[in-house]
Amino acid sequence: MKANFTIDGKPQGKGRPRLSYGRIKTPEQTVMYENYIKLLYRAQVKMYFEGPIKIAINCFYPIAKSDSKKKKQAKLNGEIRPHNIKPDADNVIKVICDALNKVAYKDDTQIVELVATKHFADKPRVEVTIEALA
């Protein structure tokens, strides 16, 4: 069993929780992005995984308008990768895996294999693939 879905827009990472008035608060932007991911998954996929799973997350970042044609082409060909662009891959992984918890799978402890890549593209997005391993 395999599920694929796409999150349109620039990849976003999980924001750090803040302490306010003695309570821990997740940033509103993170909560909204997680809810957006849940909504997209439910609309595009509707699968629920019970056993061990593999997740592949491919992040596609926008190319700067100020880049030369040569540099843009090198980025599109994968010769230049977004190694110094925020958010970090681990924060993108966290926000997606947390959003899919109890929606796509029972618990994120089911994830036994995880692959994440960062690329440049004309259309910024995140492509997620979830695959059952058992």
C-alpha cells in the first residue's frame, strides 16, 4: 500500500514552542500549517497505515528571481542544491510527521525508514510518499 500527496507552496518547518504565562504554546503559523497538511491528506489520500512505514519527503524551494539564467538552469538541473536555505529538512520532517500522526498512521513510532531531500523548482511544494513495509 502506497500513498502520495503534494503540499503546494514553499516548504515550512515546525516552529519552536514558546513558554507564555507558564504554558507551552505552539506558534499559530505551525498549527495552521499542520491543519492544512491534515486537510490535504484527507482530501487527496484517505489511507490509514497500521504497520511499519517508510516516508519520503521531497522539498522543492523557489528559485530567486535575481538569479541569472545560467544559475537558474543549474538549480533546476540539480547541480546546485538548497543547502543553505531555511527551513532545515529536519524541521520540515517534524511538521509533516506530526501533522499526519493519527491521520495517516496511529503513531509516528511506526516510521522505520525516512528519506528527505531538498531541491529547487519553478513551483515550490513538498511531495510526500508513505509506503507500508509489511
